[in-house]
Amino acid sequence: MPALLLALGATGCEYSFDPIAAEATSFYPPSEYAQIWQDMVICTGFDFTRVSYQDVKWYRTSDECVYNPDHRTNDGCAAGLAWVEDNIIVLPDRSINDVMVVRHEIIHLLSGQRHHLGNYWDCVYWEAP
Ligand SMILES: [Zn+2]
């Protein structure tokens, strides 16, 4: 798995998302994201939905990276970040059309987990039946 996909999802416990510090702005997600969300609900089995698609707050940044203080590789440069407790996903512009990054961050929110344990992470590579 490419290291960039291993961005940890920071939680609101230790860090709170600061759009100004992150130079991020909110954006209306591409319509494809609703389908990606649904695909990940099906694949992961997290159908109890701790969070619904409408609850997600999307942010984008023109920076190459989203800085993640937990990220142990690449100097904290992440291809995307999820703030699980705040239902926030932040994407650099370069990741907005990268379905695997979008899936990855969605799985953080669906699972409510910041870690990368569990078979459901394989859903990043899911192919619709
Ligand atoms: Zn992650």
C-alpha cells in the first residue's frame, strides 16, 4: 500500500481541525462522492452509520499535503485526513479525484477509527460486484 494512503485520521481529542491554520476551505463534494460513500457502506458493513453522508464536512487545500501530526512518514505529508469525531475530511486538491484516498478517509468516518486495523481497510481496493 502506498505510504500516502496510510495517513492517520486524527481525532478531535488531541487535535482540533483549524481550517485557517490548514489553509483549507470548505467545498461542496463532487456528486460521485455519494456513490463512493454508499460503496464503502456496502463493502465495510458499517451500515449502522455512526455518521451519515450529509453530516460530512469537506475541506480542500491547494497545498500538496494535509499536515498530520501523527503521520510517521513523509514528514507528516498526508494525501488526505479525517477528523473522526468532527466528521471532517480534508483533501489536497491533488486528491479530490483520487477515489482510493476518498474511500480511505470515508472509511475513517464510517468506522469511527483513526487506526488502520481491520479487514475493512481492504475496501479501499474494492471493486463493485
Ligand atoms: Zn488513514
